[in-house]
Amino acid sequence: MDIDSLRALAIQVRTQMPWLTGIDSEQQYDELIDVMDELVSDHEANSALIDLLFPVIELYEATSEQFKEFNERIDKLDPGQAMLRVLIDQHGLKLSDLPEIGGKSLVSLILKGERKLTIAHIQALSKRFGIPKSMFI
């Protein structure tokens, strides 16, 4: 292993990717989001760069004051309720389109947080939508 070549490469990487050790500003974050948008358009060809960029963005979003309120709200969400909302939105469902749960009044109560999904609900929804049960827990 050629240490001098590695040092030169490290300098080049730091010059081209100063964010690799962390995002310094909202502007840099916005720029990296734009870069990520472009990279994911051809994920296979850009997977190495995506693998470098994703943890940096994820860390910034988890620790930045800019996302503090959002992260606090997310932490308070019931995972089952949140997953149910995602399924309804993604599939354009009505409350009556979920026979796995029961009537639309029960679905409504779950979405309001007044009731929780049961194990039977989770198993049925997991099977219908092809997603792991853990997504609801």
C-alpha cells in the first residue's frame, strides 16, 4: 500500500468533498440534497457516491437545529398510525378500503390515535401490502 498516494488522494477528496466530515451550513446541505437528487437518477452507477453522501446528510438532519422540531414530532408519532397514513396516501385509499382493520369508524379512531392497530391488523396489512410487520411497530 502506497501511503503517499493515499495521502494525495485524501487531499483531493477533501478538496472535492469538504462535506465528507460534516455539513457546515444550510447552503451546503441544500447543495448536497441537489447532488443526491442527481445521483439517485442512476443509482447503480452512482452507488459509491450515494453511500458516502447519505450518512453525512442523515447525520446533519438528525442533529441540525433546522430539523429539531420536525425530529421531535417524528419521535412522538405512533409507528402503526404513521405507517397506516403512508399506506392510505400511497395507495389513494379511503377509510372504507381497509377491510383488514374493519369499518371506517375503527380506521378513523386509529388515525386519530384513540385506538391502536392490533396484531391481527398488522399481520393482515403486512400481507396485503407486502411490507414487514416491523414497519408498524
